[in-house]
Amino acid sequence: MKSKFAPSLFGAISFVSVLTAGLSVMQVNAGETVFYVTEDGNPVSDLAITVDGNKKLVRSNGFISFDVKAGTHQVEFSQLGEWAGDAEFTTTDNQNAEIQVELVGGEALAEVNVFAEDEIAAGTLSGYLISEETGSGIVGATVSLSKELTVLTNQQGYFEFEVPRGSYEVMIDHKEYGQKKIRNLRVLANVATEVNVDLSMSGDGVIEEVVAIGTYVADTVTAQERDSSAVLDAIGNEQFSRFGDSNAASALKRVSGVTIADGKYAVVRGLNERYTTVTFNGANLPSPDPSRRVVPLDIFPSGLISGINVQKSATADRFSDSAGANIDILSKEAPDAFSGKLKASIGFVDGLTGTSRDLQTTSGTEILGFGSDDRALSSQAKSLSNADNKVATGSDAANLVDLSQLETEKQNIRPDMSLELSIGDMIAETDSGFFTYKWTGKYSNEWNLEESDRATYEAVGNGDIQEADEYIYERVTNDITLATGLSLSYQGEDTNLYSNSMMLRQTQNDNVLTKGIRGENRDFIIEKDYSWREREFLMQQFVGEHYFSMESFFGLETDLDWALTVSQASLDSPDSRSYEFVGPSGIATDETFNPLAVDYTSVSDLSEENDPTREFSELTDDSTDFYLKGNTLLVSADDYEIRTKFGLSTFSRKRVADNYTYQYELATANDELPTALNDIQIISDILTEDAFLNGIYNAKSNTNYENSYEGTWDYTAFFIQPKFEIYDLISAEVGLRLEDSDMSLETKENPSTGSNVTADVTDNDAYTSLNVTYHMLEDVQARFAYYNSINRPDFREVAPAQFTDPVSGDLYQGNPVLESSTIDNLDVRFEYYMSDNESITAAVFRKDFTDIIERTVSIVSGSSNSTIYRYDNGGDAFAQGIELSFAKDISFDNDFVGLKVSGNTSFIDSEVEELNASGNVSATRQMQGQPDMLANLQLEADELESGREYTLVLNYTGESLDSVSASEALPDFMKASRTVLDVSFKQPIIYDELEVKATIKNITNSEVLIEQGGRMIKKYKPGSEFKLGLTYNF
């Protein structure tokens, strides 16, 4: 049978004819008889062969060998206990035999070839090296049978030899995929032996007997997408390396219909991140980011990830809370031979690196992301919050919270840096299996800058708006990541066991300055906010994979998988500080953005109305997750099979959130700032110890008890998912998932009133799914999927507390009456696979929502006209669209350059019913967060001889509704379309050991723009980022 990967007209890079004795080949001994069994050109492993009464089962690669003496030998073939044929052959003392067996209609037909021990007969050895991560051929790999006999794989990953029959040891060597060894490779006389090997970037290893003749079994991301029962997009580990992805978030932006919000959250088909679930090896995880219901994807370093599966249509074995998609992050398995990788990089942010900025002071271990004890909340401060008299004076006020933490300092912004090390090896090998480990550690220290123009507006009647606020906003953040992960694995014949331990920390040093005209009196205001946030994620996961044969599991062949995951996600934000200085008021508007037409900084005084504030908050989620999933073959026939998946999933999560807030209030007559403190803009020169001892300032507790709360979420699900498949024609899966979800929350009591706020979101329902795949041709198939899903609120969305989004800096308020939304989903997709790494797909989808959940925005009038966001239920809605994607390799005559182009685009339409105060439909509009178009384009060019790689990635996001206005008199916030261009270059320095890579992100410095009624709300250019890195493989 001809391989679907037959070489192009340009052929292999090298074709070598070797019939000389110089080739290092394992001698074929006299008396050895080798059988190779195929059916329709594919290896057969369920055939038993008996030679002279000695019975053996053929191995999975189709081979089995016997040692026989001279004479005539009787052979009998049997399959599943039934006679399948017989044969006879004769050998002498110095002869051996090769017997090729073809199963035809259940009968074994044998062709016997007998050779003298030293007789040379040639066979062909060829194949493809395929990347597990991308599905593409691996270019420029060295394939060796001896020192003299070496070839390089071509653009398609193809190699070819002509060699004497015998047993070989093949060495594969590549700069990114390491060294691989294929042992006991059989080449038969006058037979084309094709070796197609899937390689991953996880490290060096030994591949035992992977030979196949005329067949190819793919295990690539393209094959995953093709063979999946659901609509699936996959990302492999090689793409992380090629495109310079440092974490899971940056990789997902290349998936069809996916954008990344705030560099952390996946927006699938325009549905904001709340419609997406993130799992790790199938397990549900809590989020350390209290402002979002899903796990931020940037906490997962690429060094811990082997791949990402984005499943856009639901199946019963997935959480029903996945109307956008289920994103499953797959951990890297430990290698079976030693491998190590050291990566280091340095980066430069346009407009920030090398400049001097006024930032909060840092010291000691804070360079590693661990806050100093100076930021801790004292027991005295906690006692004040619980006391009847919540005001401290004199020395008690001065010592309540460390005053030195109010100081700021000029810092020169250093370049970004990142250091990552991973090592792995086999620990031990036994007769039943082998034990391996892999450890990864990462440290990074990166800076970001937002310098934006901002404005707010007020309604003036007849649908017109006029300028209310106009100010500049400068935010400098220092993000410190410290991560480590340890994977242990046992891989046996029928059982695989894995242990994944992970500690991920992200610390954000946040410094915000706003300056301009604010509030209902149009005051000149300088506001400063400083925060230190430590996000931590701890996880211990145990995973088991078990195979049970018919004999060992009630007569049914069954795969049984389970996982137990214990995790903790926490956010510690000690001593967030905010204060403002106020200048002249009543500044006239000119309806143009010009907040610093006159800069009143030098004559601005510390605000007498808005007291300086210090806030301490802690949030901890403890979670235990368990799932058990089975896949049983019920019926197997020649042309069809019936199997079923079944299982259960459960998790229990508990959240504890504590908040303490303190303010410094004037204690002088009429609460006026003393003249001596006028025109001072350094807070630490105002709030001194003497200011409290002299009675100018007091300290008071202003804790809102609704900001402290406890919540629990208990969830249990059962599912069954039968599948009927007619081979090469059609497969259908019908799923039923029963879910019981109970989330409850209760705030702390207000000691003055004894009251508190509670919220409860409970549901118990059944969710159905249908996934059908119709194989129209060998390489063309169509999919149909229909399923139900739900969108539940999270703790923070129903807690009545106010909180600041650590990503955007925006202020949010929880909504205790928020309810779940239900969705009906329909997907149709057509797929054409030109090869296992080339494809064209076209999809249409529609989603119908009931009581949709959306983000709304309102303006709280006052001294600074604060913008506050929250989530509310809207009316019914729908989203529908078209997705197109492609991937194509382009060949050239010279075989010196390889080129691949891939991309995708999505066109999306949506509509929401707007409800008036009576609950009736008053109007319709597009869905919040739903862009009208998404597009991605990737160009990859490789110089085959030098190993240089050039990559260009283009991302386009169309216009979307950013936030829904809570006021009918004001228009919604609209986010303008945006195009981002990234480029990268990779140059090998020492082959297979050292390489350098350069990346420029957002090379055009594309602008972010949000408008209201056609007028600017927020506008800034995030800047370009240049990164230079080295990778050393050892």
C-alpha cells in the first residue's frame, strides 16, 4: 500500500545504496525465522503463530521471531482463538527465513523466503519524522545507521536508505527534538520498510521497535483535530518554541476564533472569558484572580505544558459550563532518557526600559516576589477594626500601620529578564515498566507601561453628551513570576501513573498616577495608587490510566482513567495605598481633550475630602477535584463498533476573603489642612509621626464588612456517552450529563447592625449533546454538534464587595442577585486534510442565550466621577458566525528553504434583547465583548541547511462592545478594531546545543481605543517589546 506521505518529485535529501560489508548491521543468525504480519498494508498484532508447537503472539508492530533448528517446520496461524491458516518451510543449518504474512478475509497467506546466513539481499528503509506538537515534518534532522551512512530529512521530514536485510539501530538527532534511538529495527529483503516516527520536544529517549511497513499512524495536533469526536483545535509544544510563547495565554491567540483579553484570558468566538472553562489534565482549577471566574492562562509557563486542546463543542465528559470552549492544558510527561534545557532571555519595552519612574519602595526578597514584613497588617490594626471606637489618635495612630511604606523612590527601569531550567531522566526500569521524572523551574521579572488618555461624559439631553472628566493615566507594573513543577511517572504495559506537583507565583508591583480634571466640580486632581499583589497557585495531582482486556474486565475491553487534584489559589494584597491632591476647581470645558492645558501640580494640596486610604485584603480558595472516566468497547465487528464512555466528576471549593481598610482623617478645626502643609505633593512629608502626635491627623478603620466573606461551591456530575461508528463512513456520539451545583456565600456581620448579605446560586439539571462525524471521502469529513450548556456566576461576581481588577485597574462591584444563564449551541464544520499537517476547515455556529450575563458600566458621581463595573443579567441573545482556517506547506525545487503558511478568520454576528425597568424588551444591540471579526495569519520560513527560522504572526480583532452602559441616557462603550504584528528569528549557534532567538511583539505599536458615542473614553499605545533569548540543550 502506498503511503500517504510518499515523497514529492524532489524526493529525499539523500538516497544511499548500500550493499557493501562496511555497513554496521546486526547479523541475521542461522536458525532465526522472522514473521511479519499485515492486513491491508497495516501491521496486525492480534494473530498468534505456532511453530513446531511453540506459540507466540505477534507484537504490536507486526513482528515476531523464532529460533528453529534445521529441518521442515509446521506453522499454524490463529486469530482470537480461531484457526486462520497454516504453512510449511524448510531450512538447513546455515539458513534463516523471512516470512511475510498477509491476512485476506480472515485467512493468513504466507510468503516464505529462505536465505543463507551470509547471503546479502537488499530492502528499502525510509520514513518520516513528524512533530507531535505541530503535525509537520521535522526538517534537517540527522538520521544515521553508521558514521558513514547519514542523511538529513527534507522539508517534509522524509529520509530514505537502501540497505541489506537485517536488524538495525537507527540514531535520530535534531537540535530541538534531541537524540532518539530506534532499536531492533527490522528490514526485510525486497520489502519497503517505512518508519514513521512521531517525536516530541520533551527530550532524548529510546524508541523500541516502532517499525511499520507502508503505514502511518499519526499522533499530531492535526490528527487530534481530525480524529476528535468534537470540534477541536490543538496547540503543540513546538509551537510554543517557534512562536516564542512564554505561557499558555500567548499561544492561544493563534487558534481560530480565539483572542486573548488582557494578555491572560481566552475569548472564544467572541464570548468573553466567563464562557470558557480551563482545566489541567481534565481537572477543574480555582482562579487566584478574584476579578475573574476562570484561571488566568499566563500563570502556566510553557515549560510545564506539552499541549493545549481547545474543544469548541461540548461532549458529555466535559463540564457543561463551557459555552465558549473547554481549554484543557496538558502537562509535559517525563522523558525516558536524560535531557535538560536552559533558557535565558532579556527584553526591552519601548518607552519604559531605561527610564526613571517614581515607584513604591521595594527591598530584600521582594525582587523574588515575596513581600517584606513591613507590608504586613499589625494585630493592633485588626483590633481597631473590631473595636467599638474605630478611631486611633496620637502614637496609636502613627504606629497603626508602618508609615515608612508611604515613601516612594525613583527607580531606573531595568530590562525584562527570564530564566528557565528543566531536566528529566529515567529513574529506574523494571520488568513491568519504567519510572521517570521531569523538573522545571522559572523566574521572570518583567515591566509594563500604560500611558493613556481617559475621559468620561455626562448626558445633556436629546441623546447628546458632554465632557465630564479628562485626565491622563500612567500605570507602571512590575510582574515577577516564580514557578516550579515536578512530574513523576510510571509507565507500564497496561497501567500509567502520573504525579504532577506545581507551585506558581505571580507578584505584581502596581503604580498608578492620574492627573487632570475630575469630578462633578471639575477639580484639578492628582491621584496616586500603589498596590502589591501576590497570586499563588499550589497543586498536587495524581493521574491514573488503566487498560483492561476482555479477559480481565467482565468480558469488555475498557480504558479507565482517573485523577485526584488538590489545589489552593490565593491572592494577598497587603497595604494598597491611594490618595489624591486637589488643585483649583470649576475648570471650564472646551470640549477637546486637553487636561493639562494648565498644570496645577505645584499648587495642589492633599485632599481634605477624600482621605488617604490603606487597604489589606486576602483571598484563599481551597479545592479538591476528582474524576473517573471509562471507555468500554461493547461490540466490535468487521465494519462497525459500539463503545461507550461513562464517568463521574466532583469538586468541592471553599473561599475565604478578608478585607481591612484604614483612612487618615484630618483632626484639625473644620477639618482643614494646616497652611504649613500646603503645596506639598510628597505624602510621606505630610503623614509624619509628628502629624499624629500633634493632633493634625487621626487614623480610623473604614472596613466594609461586605468585603469580607466566606463561600462554598459543591459540584457533582455523572455522564454517559455511547458512540456508534461505521468504519470510514460515520460516527455518532450521544451524551447525557447530570450536574448538581450549589454555590453559597455569606458576608461577615456588621457589628453595628448584626446584618449580613447572602447569595446562593443552585442548579440541578441534565445536559445533552450530539456529535456526528461523516467521512465523505478519505480526507474529507463533516461534523455536526448540538449541545446544552450553562453559564454560572462565580464567588466574586455575586459577593457585594468592591474590588479592583489587578489587570486593568478598573473598579468592580459584585451583584448578589446575579443568576445563571443557559445556552443552546449548534456547530457544523467541514474539514479537508491534504496531509497530516495540511488542512482546510470551514465552520458555522450559533448560540442562543437565556438571561445572558454581561458586564455593565456606570459612573458614580462625586469628587472624581468613578467608573464602576459589574455583571448583570440581560435579556435573551444569540451569537452566530463563520470560521475558516487553513494550513499549507509550500515546496521549492532547491530543497534549501521550507515555507508554511497558516491562518484563520471568523465573522461573528450577535444580538441581545435590552430590557426596560418593567422587564420588557425595549431594543436590541450586539453582545458585550463580541468582536465582529477575528483573523490570524502565520508565516513560517526555514533555511534547511543553516537551521535558521523566520516567523511572522498577525492578529486582527474587530470592533466590539466593551461594556454596556447602565444609564439609558449614555451610549455603550465600544472598543475599536486592532491589528498586532509579531515577528521572530531563530539562529542555531552550536548545532543541537545552543541557539539564539529574537522576538519583536506589537512591532507597529498598535493603538488601543475605547469610545462612547464616538468620543474617546480610553486611548493608549501599549508599546513594542523586543526580546533576545538563548537556549542551551544538554
